[in-house]
Amino acid sequence: ELNKRNDIIKSLTKRLKFLESWQNDSRATFEYTQQKFKELSQKVADATVHCQALEEKNQSLHCSVLELFAKTGQLQAREQELLTMLKLKDEVILETTDYVIEFTSKFRKLESALHAAKMEEFSLNEEKQDLKLRLKELTLETNKLKDDLCEKIKENNKQQEEIIHLRQENGCLRNELALIVEKSKRKDQLLQFARSKQARTDTELPSLQQV
């Protein structure tokens, strides 16, 4: 029975060591997951800041486009006014031709600037969409890591409870083994006492036979 109990204790000790090793591995995985989660959170924060900066830049470009539209309208009105003046005053046609050409050149430059601003706005919108998609992917990955982290925490808690239960069971078995050893010692003492009593009886028996 003692050998069986010792085998049980050895088996439980091995299992306890294995669970402790597994707990250490789970703790390492938990720490790595936390680090990965921090890195992804930082990436999400950086992407959010970058997205906000792009939105501000886009708003600034939109204001610039509106100003260019206003200037274009003013220049068109001014050009129309100059054309009316040209019709009314034929004598100043040569004088005002250079003026009209200058305004036309400025107008074309403004149109080119407006086109470039629209292209830049379009490019920024595409980059904004890409960043939004990337942010969505990072958010999904972060949620997945959160779920994995919760699973690891639950598994770790379950293993800790099992380890506590095994330690309690191991303590009970040790106490039971101690009681068995104590009983065995008492039986040995009683057997030794019976043997000494038998020897004493054997020594006294010849004297009693003589009497």
C-alpha cells in the first residue's frame, strides 16, 4: 500500500511539474501577446494621428480650392468687363490687348493650379481611404488579439485552479501516507514487544517446568 501511495504521489508530482511548466509557457505567451497588443495599439494610434493630419490637410486644400474658385469667378467677371470695354472703346484695343493677355495667362495659371489642387485632393482622398482600410484591419487584428488574450487568461486561471486542487490532493495523500507510516511503526513496536515477551516466556518456561 505504501508503494502504491508513493507511486501515486510520484505521478501527481510529475503532473504538477508538467502543469507548472505549462503555466510558465502560458505566462510567456501571455506576455508576448501583451507586447504585440501594445505594438498594434501604437500602430493604430499612429495611423489615427496620420489620418487626422491628412484630413486637416485635405480641409486646407479644400479651402484653397474654394479661394481659387472665387478668384476664378472674379477673373472671369473682370475678363467679361474688359471684353465689354473693348467693344465700347475700339481706340484702346491695342492698349488693353496686353492687359487681357496677361489676365488670360493668370487665369490659365490659376486653372492649372486648380487642376493640380484637385489632383492632390484626389490623391489625398485615396490615401485617406487606404489608411481607413489599414485602420480597420489593425482594429480587427487588435480585437482578435484581445480574444486570444482572454482565452489565454481563462486557460491560465483554469490551470492554476487545477494546480491548487492537485496540491491539496497531494497534501492529503502525504498526510495519509504519514498516518500509514505511523501505524506501521506502531505495529512494528507491538510486534517487537510481543517477540520480547515470547523470549522472556521461553526463558522462564524451563524454570517453571522444574518447579
